[in-house]
Amino acid sequence: MRVRMWKYLPLLLVCGCGSQESPVPAGPWPDRPNIVWISAEDMGPRLGAYGDSVARTPHLDDLAGQSTRYTRVFTTAGVCSPSRAAIITGMHQVSLGAHHMRTLSGAPFAPEPAPYSVVPPHYVRTFTEYLRAAGYYTTNNVKEDYQFETPITAWDESSDSAHWRGRSDPDQPFFSVFNFTTTHESRLWPDPAAAFASMGLPAAFAPPAPDALITDPDRVTVPPYFPDTPVVRRDIARQYDNIATMDAQAGAILAQLAEDGLADRTIIFFWSDHGDGLPRHKRWLYDSGLHVPLLIRVPGQAAAVNDDLISFLDLAPTVLSLAGVEPPVHLQGRALMGAFADMMPPEYVYGARDRFDEQYDMVRSVRDTRFKYIRNYRPEKPYVLWMAYANVMPTMQEIFRLHAAGDLNEVQSLWMADRRPVHELYDTASDPYEVDNLAYEPEYSTVLTRMQTALDEWMHTSGDRGFESELDMAQSMWPGGEQLVTVAPVMLPRAASRTAILPGDMDYSASGGTYDRPVEVILYSPTQGASINYRVADSAGRPGPWKLYAGPIRIFDTTRLQARAVRYGYQPSSTADATFEITGQP
């Protein structure tokens, strides 16, 4: 598909810098659009715009009518934390060591591993850092869940009130994320508080009990791998009710853009972090767990439908490309639009399943536009592992009950098998529910070999860490079980008139000093891969907002400067604090 580049309107933005400049040049802001992400949880493409006649999604359907609607979009995992680690970094979770769900809380109901923050390779950043360095105001409302503690440098604000309206300069371009949890699997439970209590979790943290059901259970489609019972139909109908509520929440964000006069210069994304929160959907590598909606609305660009293979690794480079920022070379996806768009779709997309809560597993998948190949590295295990959180679902309880009674049919019994085949191969065109395993059919041997080779090559080139013991991997990240600490930034002043750093220009003191002319202060942390935030005090000594360090800071008069650093997965540094006294004039 040919994508037409949007000719962005000049924004005539003005930098609000005082005598101490940020790395963003003074004068007009770059010609860059605003970008908003609206994301949902645990939701496949159940929108009217995707042909679902049961869905009540008028706001998102209207957005789809102005967007490129992508039909073959797949997440890298069937669960949130590993998927979100890949989204925020543009790298597959298996390359980061972020593939186990969920590292920051450890393995509940099991003694090991203890909670730990993943330490990705030193060159890895959240893509929002690149946006901040380019002058964007970045906000996240509210879910993070990246498998590493959210770095202090990732966002201008991340909270339940974060919003583009929080920026001090109304003309500054922004990237704002709104994550709605309304469609999360826990919202399908009839009594969430009781479910939390049954697992020993604080009932106060449970979502609210659902309202009366609106969607007619008789209208929903029951997949062939589920028993067709009132309990199952109720859960699916509840999913549609929750989606309708989320659609109204998305509509409110769209209305706010219009109220602020920003709709015509804001690019809007809508997506879900993985498939539905139902059994055999969430946590699994079938299309029911990985296939999600993706809408991208670019003002001035006609609506379109795109059938290319899309991985969620493509989100980060696409946002950077639309913002005019060249995606770093280590990102593993491609830009779908913008100045650095790559219009050659991949032949395959890949998925991974590893530890979930207290249960270890290892499954890998590869998909082209038609076939899906799944490799089970633990074939001795049943498909349905005992996971307290997942098994609370009424549909799962119904499957357990009917299986024990011998009342599941042949297709429904497949997922309840005591063992798994090593290889699974599905023709998603003729078998969209992926219940007819072709891996052991001789006529599909050529397809099987091709898909196996593709998966082997990807696992090698991605540096898949799935073969490592999680305990050993966590030990390598947290030696002796202790989290490493980032070294505090050093402040190096040099003459502001110089264009190159010369040995004679540098003052290697980290404690400020007195200078007879303006200086530029260079910040660095001795910790490899550390990012740095800094802030300056105003004339009354009040510290300003934290900014991302991306280049020398110009100081023209006496200034107090504070800086702190963080290597992802490490503890942030202490704050370096220095005053630079300027006695001369520029």
C-alpha cells in the first residue's frame, strides 16, 4: 500500500527557555505533530469497524473511518507486561530478558524468583526519551508495567492525571498516552472482590463489580474450543459491555482534542495490548491471544485498509518517524508511516510465552499472512497450567467442570490434554480458530520446514534469552540479589563560546564554581547507558521541572543546577547539586 506523507502545518511554537537553555533550541518549535495513543487491555479486534456486528463502538468506528485500519496486527506476547516491555522499547521482550510475567512482583505463590527489575542492554531506552530530546512533552495515563521500574527520564509526567494539558507551553508538541483498563480480564469476573480475597490479594485493589449485562448473550459467537453454555456466553457478552464502556472513554479523549482545537494537528493511535482476557486467548500464542486492532489517524490522510503483517515492535519506530525523529538502529520493528517509513512488510512476525505468575512455560511462534507455527518446548506439560489468577475466570471454571464430567466434545477437549505436541501448524485462512494441527500431515511438510527455519533464525538473531534459567538471569542483573545503583552525574563546565571541547576549556569540578564568562555545562554519568534528568532553579531559588539532558546546558548568569541519572533496571542516582556563579557578561 502506498502511504501519502502528511505535510505538517507549521505550528509556530515558541520555546519557553530562560537564561538557562534546555537542549531544545530557542525560537520556534520544530514542525512536528502532536501524537495521542489510546490503548485498551485484553481485547481482540471486537469493533464494529472490524466487522463485528455485536460491538457497540461508535466513537472508535468513527475514528476508524478517518484512519488506516490495520487487519494483521500481532503483539509479541499474549499478556501485558512482556508486551508492554516490547512496545515501550521497540525491542522484543526475549531480547531484553523481559519475557517472564511479571518480574516486578516476582512469582506469586512461589518463593522464587524474588521481585526484580529487568536490566536491559545499556543502549536500550524508552522511545519516549527520544521524543523528549526532540522537544516533545510526554505524558502517560496511567499504566506502565514495563518489567523494569519506570525510569525517571521516560516521561514528563506519568500519573492518573497526566494529560497534554499539563504542559506549561500550550504550543509545545506532545505525545500523550491514555491506557484504559476497562476491558481487563478481571472486569469479567462477577465478584472481583471475592476473587481477589480467594487468592489472598487485597480486596481493596479489586476492580468494581460489573453492572447489569446489556449485550444479549444469545447474539455472541462462541468459539468451537469453548463449550456453548450460559456461563461462557455471559463472559463473552460481558466483554462486549466492557468494550462499549471503553469506547465512551476513548470518545471523551477525542472530544477533548476537539475542545482544545488540536484535532487537525494531532495523530491518533488506537490499539490493545494483546487479545481477549478469556481462556486460550490471554497468555497464549494463538491469534486469539495476539491478534489486536490498530487504527492510525493522520489529519489530511484518507482512510485506508492495510493487510500487511504488523508487529507491535513497529509502534515505537512509527511514532518516532511521524515525529521526524530517526529511529535508532537497534529497534527491531519498522516505521509504518512518517519521514523514515519502511514500506517493505516483513514475511513473518513472532511471539513468545514464558513464565506466568507461578508457572513456567516456554513456547515460541512464527506467523506469516496465512500459516502459524507454534513450538512447545515443554511438551510434557498440559496446556492448562494451574494459575490462580487465570483460573478464577467463570469460563475456565466451566471448562474444568465439564471436563471432569466428560461433557466436552473432541475439539473442546484438545486444550485439556495432559501433554502437548512439540509442533503445531495451523492454516489460519481455513482454520481461523486454530484447532486443526497440520504439523504431522505429510502434505504440509514443506510449509512446516519453512516456518521452523524462520523461527530458528529469529531466535538466534534476536538473542532469545528463553533458554536461560530465570534465577541465573536475575542473578546476572542483580548480583548477589542486590539492585545496582546508578552513579550520580558529573558536571563539566566549558566556555560557552567554544564549539569544540578542548582540554584547556574544561573545569573538572562537579561542584560548580565561579566563572568570568558564560559556560556550557556537560553532564555525564560514569554508569554505562545511564540517562540524565536535570533542572535549574529560578532567580528566587525555586527548582524548575525536570528535563531530559540531551546536550550542553548554557548558563549565562548565576545558576543552581541539579542532575540525577538512571541506568534502566538500576536504582536512580543521588542528586548532584552545584551552583555556577557567572561574574562576566556574554
